[in-house]
Amino acid sequence: MRTRGVRRLPAALTAAAIVAAVCVACLAVSGQGSSIDQATPAGRRPHIEPNYVDAVIPPNIAPLNFRVREQGDRYRVRVVSDRQQPIDLTSRSSTTSIPENQWRQWLLTHRGGQLQFEVFVRNESGWKRFNAFQVTVANEEIDSHLVYRRIHPAHSLWRDMGIYQRDLRTFKESAVLTNDYTKGGCVNCHTFCNNRTDTMLVSSRADTCALIVQDGRVEKVGAKFGYASWHPNGKMVVYTDMLVSLFLHPAAEEVRDVIDLDSLLEYYDTQSKRVGTAPDLAKKDRLETYPTWSPDGRWLYFCSAPLTWTSRNTIPERYDRIQYDLMRIPYDPNRGTWGQAETVVAAKDAGRSILLPRISPDGRWLLVSMCDYGCFPAYRKSSDLYMIDLDAAKRTGRYETRRLAINSDQSESWHSWSSNSRWIAFSSKRDNGLFTRTYLSYVDTNGVVHKPFVLPQEDPTQYDSCLWTYSVPELVVEPVRTTKESLGRVVRGSRRISVQMPITMATPKADTTPTIGVPYQAGRE
């Protein structure tokens, strides 16, 4: 017995010695960067998604939650500045979620300043410290809400879609109107007056109608409203009446394409309940579209291309030669009279098709999309954003277009301005060339558009698995308060305002549908 005990003792000591040796070895290996204070420098910035590095953000934006794309088993993100105690966020997950209350306080105290993010990642070699990155907090706020259309990117899945609004200060999203309330038809072309939601237009193709919302009242107008723009006085809305068709290429990176077989501009007077047009808005040999008002309501800007074909039932052979000029026409709001249209920028001079003009509310900047041809920039990889300085144009008489540095190698299309002219929201396919996402950019007083950042989500990985397209982003200063139930009842109801469509050119009446191809239901992607 005694002999066995003596023999067991060295075995136990040996086992203990082995364990101790292993522990010492582990400590030796992890001694380099074994704690945050001893973290080894990575010598570079971390890879994060979404990429908020060096972005300029509003002081009222929701938290910029992100994912650290670095291998590890523990993560720490430290938000630091010279104005407040740092925020330390430690997790076994690579996803960083910033508490909303703390984030709001930080933004409040850092207007015009910078926030610095320090990222630490631990792996089998210990902690690693990455170079810090910064975001700048602007002094100017962005409008509190964003209204957009959510739809699947495939043209055959348009029946599952809706218009939604997002509180940009939080992650709250709510439906404005979905096609569950419109007999399954397409809903699109949401348009607001002066970035306010008390005057709103929504188009529904379910009943070939438009919903006009003013001061809580909802009326259904029996006309097909396309791209639209409210006069600043809220008494008139100009819109495109178009015969549009989607067609498919047999082989291309983007097989879908869109053409306006015919189009003109009309206006609806909300007081007289009448529809009208003007000779230079409905020329028989031109295609007019994309209206937008100047902030003073004295100029209507729009896009116009030559109508070189006679058939409205076939896609013209030279469809890829169609390029739109940027035009404008004077309007006297006191007399309700129109002047003669003039060319602002000719497509032949720009070498591109000029689309989607939008003027900043302060009247200084004109933002457009330009692409190689056609009228639908969302399907054109070549589509980029350009800026025109209207103050400079007044001094020199020349409208100079400037390509923005924020463009990517994918499509940049629909865009809108904030009410203070300091922010733009725009649609982009820069992530993967397929899904349209909404990006926000700061515009300083010199017209410099700073690095864009994608619309923040509570789960920063949401876009990885999200099969929705977020399009037609419109910035507004308040939420849409008219309920989807109220809008849906009016769409489904029998009461409507009947209007006589002006027949001033060869364009078919509003209810006419092309007999070729696939009727284009998806609308503005």
C-alpha cells in the first residue's frame, strides 16, 4: 500500500507540472497584447461594414451600428473625444450596437466636432489595436423623416411593394401605403410640397388614379400621374403623362430597360380641379418628363428629348441614341401663365442624357443624374450625379455641370434635398450592382458633397440578407400622418374627381397601355 502511494505521488506531481508548464506557455504566447493596455498595433484601420469611416453625419441621425470585419473571439469599440468620457462597448460578437440614449447625448455635444472610434480585436495571439477612424458631426440637422418605396428588384415581383417612412433619428419604420390596400396594384410617385407631408401626392395604378392629400383631406383624381412636382404654393402639381414600356435585352449586365414611347407634362389645379398643359410642355415632336419647380415657383425645370418615331407600339431601333436635354420654362403664379421654354444644358454638349433635376430649397444648387442614354437612370450603370451652381450661372450666363466625387462605378439615380439644403438622399447600386440602397451625403456651403453613408439600420448586417430595393428617397420634416387605412379606403372607393385630359399632341389618353412587351409596373426604382 505504502509502495503504491509512493508511486502515485510522482505521477501526480508530473501531471501538475505538465499543467503548470502549459499555463506558463500560454501566458508566454499571450503575453504580447494579452490585455487591452498591451494590445499590439495593427498598423491600419479596421475593416467595418457599413463603411462609416470619414463620413460627415447629421447631429440627429440614428446610431451608426456596424460590424467589424476582422477575425477574433472578442471585440471592443471605444468611442472617444475631448468633450466627454469614452463609451466602451465590449462583446464576443463582431457587431457593435451603440445605445441610443448615449449616442444622442454624444451627438448633441459634438456638433461641428469629431467622434473617434478605436477598435480592438482579440484572437489566439492576443489583443490587436487598429488605427482609429473618425466621423465628423455636422452642425446642421437632416430632416427627421425619409419616405421611400420598398420593392423587390425583379420586375415580376412588383405586387409585393409599398411606400414606407423611416424616422432618421431612430430605427422606426412604418408603412405609408402598401398595395395590400390598393387591390394589389402598383403604388409609387410619392411627392411632397416643400418637404412637408401635409401636402402630398401618391399615384396608384390599381385604379389609374392619384391620391391628393391636403390638410388631412384625401381626394382621388381620375388621372394617371407620373413623375410629379408641387408648386411651392401647394395649389398646383405638374406631372408626367407617359406611355412607358419595359423591355428586356437578350444579353447584358442589366437586361432590363425602359423607354418612354411618348410623354408630355400636364398640371392639376387643386382649387379648380382641372387638368391643363402648355404648348411648350406638350410638343408633338418632343418627349417631356421629370418636372421640378424652382423654390420661388417662377421656373419649371424639366427634361426633353426628340420624338423621332411615329409608332407607339414598337420599341424604336435607335432607342439607345435617345438623350434628354435639361430645359426650363417661366411661370407667373399670379396670372397662371406660362412663357417660352429654353434650353439650360443640351445633351449634345453634355454628351449624356440629363435626368431628374432637383433644386436645393435655398435656390443655389441644381442636382441632376446623367447617363449614356434614355430616361431611366436606375437601369443605367453609367448614371452619375452632377451639380450645377445656379448662382454662378446667373453671373456668367453659363450652366456648368460638375461630376460629383461621390459617384461609384454603379448607378446613382433618384435624389432629394433636405429642407435646409445641407443634405441629399440618393439611390445607389454601389454595393453589388443589383439592389438599390439609400445613401445620405452632407453638402457644405461651397457645394462640396462629402462622403456618403448608407441609411443606418439597427442590425448592421441587415443589408447582407435584405432582398428589398429602397428607392425614391424623399426627405421630409415630419412624418406622414394620414394613415394607410385612410389612403386605402379612398383608393378602393368609388368616389373620384373626373378630369378632362388635354389632348394637345399625339400622346394617347392616360388610360392607354402599349400593346407590346411587358407593361411597366415597377415604376421608379
